[in-house]
Amino acid sequence: MTQPDFLRQVASKVLTPTTVESKRLDEARRLLAKAEIKYKFSSYGGDYRRLLDYLLSPDFIELLLVIGVDVAKKLLQSTEESYDDEKIKECVKKLLSEIDGYETPSEETTSRMLTF
């Protein structure tokens, strides 16, 4: 079974003018185009499995900072739904859990912050 092209069939469905402000959308598209060339994860002449390298890179963190946490989570969820590759699914789940961990401090952390 062929895997989808990340940029054209996954990211472009999530990163739209209704989900991301136009200036940030332009920057996100620029970053994704640059990443596709660097990591060669395109389904057209590349290897979709290299998407793992991108997702684990500082380049993906830069994209996350541009698009914001909520849109990044939607992008990752869409990625998980779109690919059959277990390594990609595992990576996405780990990233989502890390984002949730940064986004929602634990009770212990919150109570420690309140005591200072």
C-alpha cells in the first residue's frame, strides 16, 4: 500500500487559511518545503519513512512554534491517521504526549509553583 505524501496530502489539509493566520501560514509552508528538500520525505521521488527524521528534528520544533500547539496537534493527529507505518505512528504518539506534558503541568508541578 502506498503512503500519502506528507506535504501535499496531510499537511496541506491541516494548514489552511482557516486554521493559521496568513503570515504564519506562508512561513509554515516555506519551512515545510525546505524540510521536504532537506529530509527527502516526499512520496514523489523520496522516502516517506524519512518523515521520522523530520518529526524528531529541531526543524519540526521550529514549525511547531510557527503554527502553534493546537494546529501542531491537529497536524500530528492527521499524520497518525494517514500513515500505516508503525514507527511513524509511535513517533507521533510520543510527540503528542510530550506536547500535552508541556501544555498541562502536573498537579505536583502546579502546587510547587504556588508555594513560591
